[in-house]
Amino acid sequence: MLTKKPQAIAGVSVDYENVVEEIFPSIGSTVLGQFLNRLYESLPGFGEVRLSYLIFVPVTWPLALVAYLALKLFGSRYVLTNRAVKCFPVLGSRPLAEVSLDDINRTSVDPDSRLTFFRSGDIRLSNAGGETLMLLRGIPWPERFCQVIDKTRQARQATAESLATIRVRSR
């Protein structure tokens, strides 16, 4: 019987901490972005296009641009490495928060945080006891980033198990 084993992550080393992915929150993470999302989703539409998109987006795009520029100057960014998930200021190199992949037991997208127009949501990183270790706000395509975090965790665990087996064999 064939079993699918997790694959190594290209460019990631066991000995060094390497960046797997860096992601910037959408403007949906701001109060203004949440207001704009409610406004844009307020009127019905036809298929993917809502009437409110045609009415409100041309009028409010300067507000969205201000929120976007503010995030690019004063916001944060999330960095997934082969060892941890870290939150950094956009214009800085010292982490504001950090959670080891070994401490994460579950990643989930908060259902109440979904913003349809911006296609974003909040990701909750929880430990085995269900306590929130970190909340990543306004992540574009949050399900995809949850999968990337989970795959990176699995690869880290498989690597640790393999190294332990090698150590035992080499004795």
C-alpha cells in the first residue's frame, strides 16, 4: 500500500531559520476596511458583481487608498519560517510577536472575520489546550495561508522525527 509522505520544503534547511512566506494584511484588517466591506456588500447584485460595487467603489476609493498606504507605512507583516510564525512592523526588523511551530496545534480561520470584498479573514493559531497563541488579522486568502502553515508544521515534525531516528542509528 502506498502512503503519501510530506515533502521537504524547497530552499529550507534544518540548520538555519529560513523564510517560507511573508504576507501583508489587507486593508480589511483596519476599521476603515471593515466599514468599506460592509458598505460594498450592502446592496444586492448579479452574480459576482453587486450594485453597491458600482455605486460606492468609485466614490470611496480614495479612502481605501489612504488605508492601504497607512498599512504600508505603519502596519505589520507576518513571516512564516521553518521554525516559527512571526509578526514584524512593516518598517522594522525586530519581531513584535512570535510563536514556535512546535507550540501550534491548530490553525483556523475565524468565521466572523471574513470580509467578502477584500477576500480576507483572521487566522487563529491555537495550542493543544485551545488557547490562542497569536491572531493574524486581515490575511488575504486565509484558508491558503492556514494550509501553508500546516504543511510547514508537518514538515518540521517529520524532519525532527527523522533526525531523532538518525541519531539513534548512529549510536
